Amino acid sequence: MPHAPNLRLVREHLDCTRCGTCPCCLKSWLDPDTLRAVAETSLIRGPFAAGSAIYRMEDPFRSLFVIEQGAIKTESPLDDGNLHVSGFYFHGDLIGLDSIGEHCYNHDAIALEQTWLCELPFEKLESVGDTHPQLHHTLTRQLGQRIRNSDAVLLRDRYQGAEKRLLLFFRSLCERNLAVVERGRCRLALPMSKTDIASHLGLRPESVSRALGRLQQRGLIRNHMKTIEFPNIDRVLAELSK
Amino acid sequence: MPHAPNLRLVREHLDCTRCGTCPCCLKSWLDPDTLRAVAETSLIRGPFAAGSAIYRMEDPFRSLFVIEQGAIKTESPLDDGNLHVSGFYFHGDLIGLDSIGEHCYNHDAIALEQTWLCELPFEKLESVGDTHPQLHHTLTRQLGQRIRNSDAVLLRDRYQGAEKRLLLFFRSLCERNLAVVERGRCRLALPMSKTDIASHLGLRPESVSRALGRLQQRGLIRNHMKTIEFPNIDRVLAELSK
DNA sequence: CGATCAATTGAGTGTGTTCAATGTCAGTGG
DNA sequence: CCACTGACATTGAACACACTCAATTGATCG
């Protein structure tokens, strides 16, 4: 897994052209010239310790962030005062999109583990876009993608039972390359708590626990601590497609 | 209620500068020059009869649409083959945003009543944006708004019971100026079927029917055919804030 | 007027929730 | 090293709410 190394600690400006963060990030969509212009506006941020806030809802919206290394959850308060975990973000993901057009951020962003970010000041980003149209087009596409993602979550969580919701969630994590495969076994190291997962899936922690228990009973997963193992990934996929 | 009149039938190009469609549309955010440039790329479409498709999922994504007059639902198939109504759109709303970055549209768009649209070919829109940055900025903001809207629906439908879901839905329609107020009474003329509402809210038609019955029982609404009346709007608002 | 689709009503079921208790793990300080 | 703490995870029993299936009424249109 290609990671941007130590460099990040010694330079103020990020050299996007060398950053290992790739497919989800802006990099792969921009020509070298535009990329350089973006890089010059971007800043290194980190490390953020697990549990610390990247930004909070009270903060004025100024920047988008790309995760260089680490993991983040976003959460916002419900009417009843409780927090709802609206998303999990990992290496290469862009966060803050849902705050565009608002004065403040739309959620708190909390590091789940030690995390480094690439900060993209939004005003500067738009200025760069004005002279490098490709950037605007790319951002627009990312936003479209983000809408589709929200809509997909809506459907998953509305019409599926707890077990399927969890399996779909795990699959989405695997698709984001969070799984480690060794000896034919697929293992997923969850950076977030089960409670966070429950909140994100619209379930109670108890329901998640029980659903995981049932899945384990059926031999589809092995659930121990913060890792989930899939002894037979094909059975899981079969389960999902029915 | 300001409507763009007859004009729309006789001209090929839309004169956005005169169209009554305003607050949600691009118009109010663009300076006259940019607006003119957009207007020159835009086309009148309509009338579409109730039940007819503006576009379908098989169609290549080429344009966004602003609703000049009428109402539209968007729906996409679920894994079980059934259709899910993902949204309702009215006068001034922009549709197609969630298809940006895809080859085809992400949903079918169906007219709920006789409907006229203003078509905005997306490629041309981006070209105009390249010379009028304000357009890109506006579009970006609309997309941010759209994400927040999806996320809000997610929360509403996940954590609220059927009755509250319905009331929140009605309120959102009122906020979009679909309600008529006369003699202190607030009346909502629904252009869509109860079944569509059920699908959109993630409920069964039976559940919607029963929930409406209970709300009527409690005197919060009056439910007759395709109109909902609110004898006492304050009680509804009180109900929602608890 | 009959056909069709939407809306309603009823009875019984199921899945997730609620509330409360117990169990597990990591960190802290004696 | 072990006892204590606090957060998280698990388990059980009773319950609530929306779902399913089925039947009936109502509206609309040919």
C-alpha cells in the first residue's frame, strides 16, 4: 500500500505530485499543471491523535481535507441531543464537501486513529479553478459522486435488515481497501467502535451485537474485538446478492 | 404565485432573465452577463403530460433541468425490482445533479402533472462556467446543498416514526411553497400519490394510510383525497419540535 | 357501467428497540 | 503486580411499531 512517507512532516506545502494518495483524491484527475497549482495552495496538517477533532461544527467552513493517512468519522447532533455518525473516511477520501455553501461545517470531524491530512483552502481552490477549469470539473464530479453515495446509504439502511446492513457496510470498507488478505482469509481491522458503526447504520449497539452474533453463528464472519474475519468471502457475497 | 407565462411555448431559447422561476434556480445567484450566457445554452421543454418520462435511466446523461412549472418525481429500481421514489421536485428546482459524472442518468424522472422544463445541456454549462467562474461557484454551492438535503432525508427517515416522518415531509413541502393559505387554514394539494409518498418515506402504503388516520384522529390534519389540511398549523409545529 | 388502480381497514407476525444486568478490555495509580 | 475505573460490548426479556397478507371501499377513465 503506497503511503506518502516522512516528507510530510518537514514541508509546509504538500507536493501532491509525489503523494501516494491516489485514486479517490483529486490527483488522478488533474493534469500536472493544475495539480501543481492546487499543491501550492494546500497545507499539511497533522498528526491528529485518535479522538481529537480536525474541526467542529462551530468552526467557519474554510477548507476541504484529503486524508493522507489515518481514518476519520464525521458526526452531527440529532434533535434528541445524541450524536449521529454520518460517515467514515479513509486514505484518499475528501471530506467537507457537504459543508460547501454554508458558513460553518456541517458536522464534527474526529480522528479515529493517528491521522495526517492535506488541507485545501476552499477559496483558494475556487480561485485556482477559475484559471484551471479542469479543477472545477473534477470537483463537480466528486460532488455528484458524493450525492450518489449518500443516496446509496439511504437505501441500504432503509430496506435491509441489520445483518445485511452490516455485511454491506463491511463490503464497502473492503472496497475501500481496508481489508487485509492473508492465507485466503480476509481480515478487516475496524478503526471505529461498534457503537459508532451502530450509529452510522441507524441501529442500536445491542442490535449490532446481536446481528454480529447471528452472522458468526452461521459461520459467515468471525467477530473478535475490533477485527472481523471472513473465513469464506464467497459465502458473504452470495448472501448479499440474494 | 409568479409563473412564467405563455412565452415559453413560442420561443426556442429560454429567456432566464424574465423567467419567474427564482429563488431555488440559478437565476438569483448569477449576474446578468452570466445569466445571459446560460440562457443562450438553455432550451424549453414541454409540456410533459402527467405520468410521462422526462428522461429514463437508460438515457445518456446530457442535461440538467430546471422546473419552470409542474412537478416531478425521480425513481430508481431497488434490488427486489420495485421502484423507490428518491425525490419530488417542484417549481424552480434543479434536477439531474446526482447524475453528474455518470454516463447515464441515475433515475427515471416522471412528470406528476403537466410540466414545463428549462433544459441546461451540461457540457455547454461547463463551457460557460469556464469563462464565467460565477456559474461554477453557483453550481458547486447547489451541489453542496443537495448533499445536505440527502443527508437530512436520511436522518428524518431513519429515526422518526411514521407520523413524524409524514409531518416533516409535509412541512418540507410547505417550505417549498406548495401550500395555499386561506382563512387561516393551510391547505396542501399533493401532486403525487400516497403510494409515491410511502415509497419516498420508506414506508408501506398501508402504514402511511394508518398514520394519516391517527393524525386526523388527533385533529392535527384533515386528510381527503389528494389534499391535506392543517386546521391548526401551530399544533403541528409544536408536535414536530418535541 | 364495468375495469382498474389507489386508498383504506383489519388481524397476526416479526424485527429492532428499550431497559437493565453482566462481561470485557485498556489505562491508572497504589 | 493487582485493584480500580470508565468506556465499550454483550446478553436477556418484554415491548412497540411497522410489516405482511388479505379483503373492502373509493375514485377515475374508457
